[in-house]
Amino acid sequence: MSDRLPSLAEMAALFAARAAMEQEPSATNGAAKSIARLEGVEAWLVSAGSASTAAAGASAQAEGGASSDAKEPLPVSEEARRRAAVELELEAARREIEELRRQQKQEVRHRQDAEETLTRQRTRVQELEGQRGKLLADISRLEEDLRKTENARAHIESQFEQLKLSRQSATVETVRQAERVNALESEIVALRAALEAAEKQQHATAAVATARVAAADAQTEGAAFAALWADLAKAHPQIFVETHAPPRETFARVGLLLSDLLHGAVELEGHVRQMLHDLRQVDVPDDKLTKFHLLLTRNPHLADTLRDFLLTGRQKGNFQQLLQTLLSWSRGFSVGMYKLVVLSPAILQEEMNPRGWPVKGLISMDAALGKYYKDKASRELPEKIGTILRRRAADMSYEEYAALLKRR
């Protein structure tokens, strides 16, 4: 029995420690107390196990001496098995102690985090308290503004009511004024109709009087001169100034000018007819200049067409067309002759070139050319060159005349 007491004591201490651990709370302080108790039990178990081991060793030696005398085999000790079980329980208790220590550290860390969070929340609360004070001040200010706004709104509503009353009275006055305006407009319409009728009557009377005056003025010599001057100013404003009031002397000068112009036109007609007569080529079929010469010969002269137009007012187109034709042929002859003068050196060089002469014979070339020029070229070349120049002059004059007609 004395050998078994330590093992039973170990079991009792272990179970007491486990029960105490199960009964302690899971808070940080409770875990710390449980760990302290388990450490005390562990220390005690270590000391008890050492004593039990020593007792077991002594008992084993006593039993060994007795067995050596009796020479019998010893059975497995019950104390050894119990000791193994207690060691297993002790190992489990150590693991639970380590777990409790880990939980303690975790609880400490959580507590530190909670304290930091609490500190931040307290700081935030202080900030919110400051903001709350500002918001309360803003609310007070806004309430004051709201009261002022309400007062202003009440004042505006009062003014609006006054304006409504004023508008009603103004509406009544407006209706009264509109009725008066309508009456005045009706009166104005009647007066306007009477005025228009009077103006129409006055215009009709004035138009009759103006027509009579115009008819009387048109029969006068001054009116005829003024109308003629106006027509000339429209046709030639660079010569006949529209703002000029022409006296009789002006029209005398116009008559002299017209006489000189008619004389020049008649002279121009004679020049054109003579040029057509001189440059025509009777021996050439369908000669253009011959046709124009015959056409001018068979039709009345410029003086005849002018006389018919001035006396009867008819055949204005004949006079105008004949005058345009004469002017075109006059310019055509001038430009054609200029072109002929420019081209005449080339024409003379071509005709006077000895290489084109039909020279044949057994004598030398110089002698043959001299003999041909003396016998034939000296007599034939002048007439040939004259014929060529006259034909070229006629052709170039007609070309310029046709170009002028196209441009006009």
C-alpha cells in the first residue's frame, strides 16, 4: 500500500488541476491563474514522481533479493503501468498549458488591438464633438436666416397682395382706355378714308393738269431740244452731259457736228467701195470681195438710207447695218494693209529667189540666171508680185472683216 500512495496522489492532483481548469473562465485573468496552478501541479508531480521512482527502485531491489534467493520470475509492476498513464495525463496537461499560453498571448494581442481601437474611437468622438459644436452653431445661424427669410417672404407676400389690388384697378382703367382707343381708331379710320378720297380727287385733277401742261410743253421748240438732248445723253453720256440745259446755240453746234460726221461717213463709204473695186479678183470664182462689191453697188448708198430714215422713220435697220458694214470693211482694209506691209519682205524674197527660176542650158549658172532675168523675169516678176500682193491684201482684209463681225 505504501508503494501505491504516490501514484494515487499524482492521479488525484492531476484530476484536481483539470477540474480547476475546466471551472475557470476563459478570460485573460482566468487563463493566467489556471496556467499558474497547472505549473504548480506539474512541479509537484515531478517531485512526487521522483520519490515514487526511488521507492519503486528500492522495492524492486528488495523483491530482487528475495527472488534471487527463491529464484522465481518477477511479474510486471502495476505501479509502472500507472506511472505511464500518469505521464500520459501529464503530457496532455502540458499541451493544454501550452494551448492556454497561446490563447493568453492571443487575448493580450486582442486586448491591445481593442485598446488601440478604443483610443481611436475616443479621438474620433472628440472630433465629432467639435464638429457637433460647429454644426449646432451652423444650425443656429441657419435658423436665424430662416427667420429672416420668413419675414422677407411675408413682406413680399404683402407687397404682392398690394400689387394684385393695384393690377385690378389698373385693369379697370385699361379697359376704359381700350374702349376710348377703339373709339378713336374708328374715328381715325373714317378720317383716313375721307383723306384718301380727297387725295385721289386731287391726284386726278393734278394728273389732268400735268398732262395738259406736258402736252403744251411738248409742242414747244425748247421741249423738243430738251428731249433730243436727253436721248443723246443716254446714248453718249461722255459727250452729251445730262445735267446741261442746252440753249439754241448748243443745237446749232450739234447740227455742225452732225454735218461733219455725215460727210465723214459718206467719204468712208466711197473709200470702201473703191477698195473693194480695186482688190476684187474677177477671174477668181466665188471671190468674196467681188460679191460684197456687187452687193453694195446694187443697194442704196448711205446718204439714201439716211434720208429715208430721217423723213419717214422707216428702214432704220438698213442704215445701221450699212454703217456697221462700212466701218468693219474700213478697219479690215487698214489692218490687212498693215499685215501685207509686214509680210511683203518675205513675199518678195520668195519670188526673187533665183533657185525657183526655171533656168536650163549648157552655159554657167550665173550666165543662165542673168539671161533669164533679162529676157523674162524683168518683165514678168513685177506683174506677178503685184498680183500676189493684191490677192494677199484682199484675203487678209476679208479675214479681219470676218473677225470683226464675229466679235460684234
